[in-house]
Amino acid sequence: MKHIRYLLTLVLALGSLSVANAQAPLSSSAASTVYMKLQAQKQGVIKGEVIKKGLEQFHSILAYSHEIVSPRDPASGLPTGRRQHQPFRVVKLLNSGSPQLLTAMANNENFPTITIDVWAPNPTGAGAESKIMTYTLINASLVSLRPWMPNQSDTAAASYPPAEELSFNYESIKVTWINGGIEGQDTWNTLVR
């Protein structure tokens, strides 16, 4: 129950998406839209439900979270070891790719690349939304798969469709801010200097 409350809070905090939002551009007053493309080693692209032109193979992401921790000595504040990469978690709608994800997890299938694109409304209010940032997970593996549905008797949660939380470990992560091509990258086994 605690985990479902966490997921529901995460979805509410980041803004919910519906399949309709995945199909049409958002208005300037809407929250960001997030899409994910899954490229599996053996199964190839695991297709999502998005039908928006140019994003046909993507999954709509309802929420995501990620954390990298740099352990520090409490007395000096200096780094004490390797950065600790926590799994990259996403909450997505159930769709035709869900059985393939179970197969990928059961077979410990590698995902050479997973891309997570963050789109935002045009800040001027004119025109369609545009991609602002991309997370790229390299050599990822699915380490947790949790289907969930909020309690439908709770009126605050009744409008949320069935979804699933996926957690991915990865070899490296790259973050790209699209405007200007600003990039940051880290590999989980790189020592702190």
C-alpha cells in the first residue's frame, strides 16, 4: 500500500498523462510530456502505445525518478568511493509491449539503448511542444517490473489507468539538453577523483 501511495504521489506530482495527451500536442498551459523508446538486444524495439507522428514506437511515461549518490566523508566532505547509481524508474501505461518486457526480464535481456525524451510546451505559448532533454541509458537491464493500479474506490485515484513501474540498471547514462547540445555522462563503475 505504501508503494502504491508513493507511485500515486509521484504521478500526481509530475502530472498525469492520458493516451489522448500522447496522441496530440499539449497546450502551453500543460505539463511536460515524457516518452521512452526501448531497444532490446534480441526482441528489437519494444513498441509502445504512442501514435503521435514521429514517436510511433514510444511509450508514454506517467512519472520517472532517478538518483546518483556521491558518498562523502562526514568530517571532510571529500568523496569516499564510487558514485552509487540507483535504478532509473519509470511509470508507464500497460500496453502491447508489457509482455515483451516480462520476457526481457525473465531472460535477462540487454537493452543496448533506452531513450527517455522530455518535451515541454513552447514557453511563448505559440506553436507545438518541443523536445528539451534526453536521457540515454546504455547497456541497461530491467531489474524490477511492477504492474499496479490505484484503488479504484478512491475517487482521487479512480481516473488513473492500469500502469507498470519499470526499474533499469545501466552501464552508463547520458543526459542531453537539446538547446545547445549540452551533455553530461557518467558510468557506474568510474572511480570518484
